Amino acid sequence: MSFSKIIKRLGLRGWSRELWLAAGALLIGFGLMPVLIFFTGASLLGRYEGASLRHLYGSIYGGLEAGSVASWIVLLGPYGLYLLSKALKVWWRASAKLA
């Protein structure tokens, strides 16, 4: 079942759809992205002394308090990609109308 079919079955339209997609992207950013970063780094580069998932979460959320741009990019990245895909879709459709 595709993602668009799931959205249609839930009956989400307009702003409610956008809010649910934004909330899902933020949940992925806050919950799943640090896990993916940790396991990808551990598998590609190997684990180093003192590395743990708890330490990674602590450093990312500590970076939020300190205003670290890298922490904000990690956590808001999925939502940013969603917005980028929407913008590219609008641009593509607009350019097709001009052709």
C-alpha cells in the first residue's frame, strides 16, 4: 500500500494533512535520525571507545540547547526534505505549463 493511499484512507485533506505529515517528519527527525546516524557510523567507520546511542542523543539534544546548527539540521532534516520535494513538484508543474 502506497503512502498516498494511506493518507486518502485516513481522510486527511488540506491543512490537517500537512500537519500530520509535518508531525511525522519531525517524529522521524527527533526519534529515528539519531539511531540511523549512530548505526550507519558504527557500521561504516567502526565503533570507538565511549560511543553509545545514549551519548549521541545527549550530544544532539545538548546541541539544541547550545544552538548548534548541526543538531538542528539533523532533527529538522526530514521535514526540510519534505518541503524541498513539495517545492520541486510545484516548480516542475509550473515549468511544464510554460512549455
